[in-house]
Amino acid sequence: MANPALERNPYFNGNADQAAAQARAAYAYQQGQQGAPQYGQPQTGQQYGGQQPYGQQPGQAYGQQPGQPQWQSMPTPGADALNHQFDLPSPSADQMERMTVEDTVAKGALLMGVLLVAAAITWFIPSPLNLMLAIGGSFVALILGFVIAFKKEVSVPLIMTFAVAEGLLVGGFSSFLEQMYSGIVVQAVLATLVVVGVTLALFSSGRVRTSPKITKFFMIAGIAYLVFSLINFGLVMTGINSDPWGLRTSVEIFGIPLGVILGIFAVLMGAYMLIADFEFIQNGARAGAPRKYGWLGAYAVISTVVFIYLELLRLIAILRGND
């Protein structure tokens, strides 16, 4: 299970060859339409009425001597020019404006910087305004996530706006919980770094990869978890459930709060999503995706890391609240 924006894109889901073939066919059709003479229009290189230009024989190129093959009329490069051409290094992916893993990492760092700036500003806003900004940022990020996933072209302004909305969510939620449980943000950040670091190390070693069956399972589980979170949020906001965490702490399974079980499962799901994001980014770089698609890969990774952080933050808050 990866970000829907990557799953729907042919450059990331392994259908780049098919997409490229369709693009070449469309381009050839367009060129054929442009090159075909319209009704009553003379052929290329032919004057009105079907006459050749003055002094030029039929089928003869401009500047070509009568009886001379066309290839002989073209200048021949010298040996030095040919040697220089062969000695030139092959163009890199950056020079060809193609997506690379390194460029995607750089774009991800920029998005993370924007997110942290927005989070730092929200951090210093007093309660309960910071919590309201966090709730507003979560809904904006959710809506933008759907827009980015179904948008055909990559929109950098939308992705930047998503990073700002995520920053409001992270900053407001973190500040609110830090006032309740001192030091919880540091704990959540360290736990997030451990999860992301271990996941990246396992992926780099080639020991873990996604599979269709597990991806399908986590996809269904992710949709169910989103529906549960929205219902739980509605119960808390309407006062039907007076517990601050709603069903997460009011329901227990074998004496364990439901939120603890769901939190651990959500972190595992986030780690799997991160592996899928890494795989899709590698596919995009190997398929020669345009450089702008690096923004899409960076957006997917940042959104997954934020998801893992928020789940760990909530999990630690529930555990510390039961102490």
C-alpha cells in the first residue's frame, strides 16, 4: 500500500512502457495530421500549380548539383569532430531533466523544511487556538491528498500547500499534547526516527519488499482505519463520547485500550506504506520519469512520515495517560 498519487501514476506503478507507447502513438498521429496536405493544398516543396522552383529539377534538394546524390551534398564532419563527439560523457539524468532518487530526496528535504516552519509557528500559538489550527490543517491536508492523488499533472503549489497544512497539524497537535505530557514530543520524534531509520535500512538491504496480497490487506485496513478515525472524531466533538480519545480509550480488549492496539497496528502500516513509497520512487527513477514527478515522490514520503509521527504521538499519550 503506497500513496494513491503514486499508485495511479504509470511512471511509478510499472506501466511506464505502456504509457510511453501511447504517448508516441499520439505524437505520431498528431505529426501525421499536421504533415498531411489539406484538400487543394500542394505537397511540401512544390509551388502552387505543382511546379518546381525555378532552376530546380524534380526531387532535387536546394543546392544539390544535377546528378549528385543528396548525401554527397551534405558536409562531412572531420576526424577531430568525430573524436570529440565520442569522447563526450553520457548525459546524466539531471541533464536530461529526468527524475532521480537524489533529486527526490532534495525535494523531500525542502518540503520537510516548509512543514517544520509552519509547525514551529503553530507551536507558539496558545491553546485552544493551536488545537483548532491542527484540526483545520488535518482536514485541509486530507482534501488536498485526494486532489493530488487524482490530479493528472503534478502541481507544486498544491504540494507546498499540503506541507503547510501538515505543519499546522503537527505543530498544533504536538503543542497541545506537550502541555499535557511534558517531553512527549521528544519521545515521539525519537520513536519516529527509529521507525523510519529501521525501515529504510531494511529496504536498502533488500530484505523487505511489498507483495500484492499484503498490499491489498493494508489498503482495506487503511480505509477502515480512516473511517473509524472520522467516526471517533465525530463522537468526541458531538459529546456522545466524553472520553478525550473517544473509543480509543473507552473500549478495552483484554484490559488493553483499543487505542494502543490500533496505534501499534497503524505504525506497522505506516512502515509498510513507507516501503511501498520507496519502491515506487525507484520505479519512477528507473522508468525515466520527468523531473517534476520527484515532487510527487517527496510528497508521498513526507505524508507517510507525518502519519507515523502522529500515530506514535497519540500512542505515547494514551500509554502515559494510563500510568
